Amino acid sequence: MMGKGRTLGISLLPALLWILIQCAVVLGFPPVMSGIGNILSLLGVDTGEFYGFLEKNGSYCIYILMDVIMLIPAVLWFRRFPVRREKKEGRFFGISFREILLLLLAGLCLQLLSNLFLTLVFGIFPELMESYSQVLENLGMDSPTVLSLVYTVLVAPVTEELIFRGLTLRILEGAFPFWAANILQALYFGIIHGNLVQGGYAFLAGMVLGCLVKRNGTLAAGILCHFGVNLSGVLLGLF
């Protein structure tokens, strides 16, 4: 069993690796796309549509690339952990169809609770609304496209659950009781969102997701519930 200080340090590595990959993608994306555009131009291809697509969807391409690249080391690292004692059927799966529906419903309930949380926060601090609206706009929540839906509903839940409930939580459980490890990973999850409003409800959601993973003994529980949260958020945003 590792010491608490060393465990805390190692528990930061998944999130730090993710940030490093994000920086590399953000810096590398423009020159790579410019190079592809130049090649297309040399081949006599009209690059108008290519650059038009990038102008509209470039940010979503970057978000998806960040998470997909992170999945590679995250999955390899996660596979090194033994299967949770609570359920031996599988590392990702091993849950019934009824449990899947309940987890998706739990995601909807979490989204509704977060909306209530936001209503209370904006009622007390209305000046926070503008910055939060900008976050939603950047994610494409107000006018979703195919790529923004792929990122928000499919890619983000898998990557974020692997990082925080798959890696960070398991690392912390090596030296801390579950309740403390769960609070810490949820705190990291809240901080990584980068703003006070999102961070607040991400912290609360992170604790719930951690408990679901622990209770069901499979990371699939967190992924499915997270999927339910994000999908219901998009649908509620449309209406």
C-alpha cells in the first residue's frame, strides 16, 4: 500500500496527462490542418469546403481528438488494475438491461438536479450567467451539430469516466478509504472543468458517479449514467 502523499501525487497524473494531450492537440491542430489544406490545393482540390468545415467544426474536432488520443494510454493503464471485488463479471460491463435503464434514468435525475442548482446559483449570482452561457455555446449545447453531439454525448463520458472514476479513483483507493478517495476524485473532476459554476455541479455529480461505479463494481455504471446526464442536457437544452 502506497503512502498517502505519494498516492495523491500519482492520482494527479491522469488529469495532468489529459491536459498535456490537450495542449499538444491545440498547438498541433492548426499547422496540421494547414498542411492538409496545402496538399489538397496541390492536388487541384477545391479547399473552400475543407476550410469552411474547419471554421464551423474545428473546435469540436479538437475536443474529439483530445479525448480519443487520451483513451489510448487511459485504457492501457486501466487494464492494469484488477477487476473490482464488488462484481467479477467484467471490467466495463456485467450489468443487466434493467440496471442500464436505471443508470440512464439516474443521469436524467442528475441533470435535473444540476439545472435546479444552476437556477439557485444564477438567482443569487446573476453575473455568472454570461460566462456559463459562453461555455455552453463553446460546447455546442445551444445549437448542437453532429460533431458536438458525438463529443458531448459519446466521447466525453467515456474519456472522463476513464480518467476520474477509472484511474484517479482506483489510485486513491490504494491509500484512502473509499469515501475520501471519492471526494478527492470528484474535487479533481470539478476543478478540471475550469469555471466555478460547472465545477460546482461537476463535483457533486462526480461523487454520485463514483458511488455508482463502486456499488456496481464496473466502470460501465459511471459511463452510462454520464451518458444519460449529457444526453438529457442536450435534449433539455433544445426544448
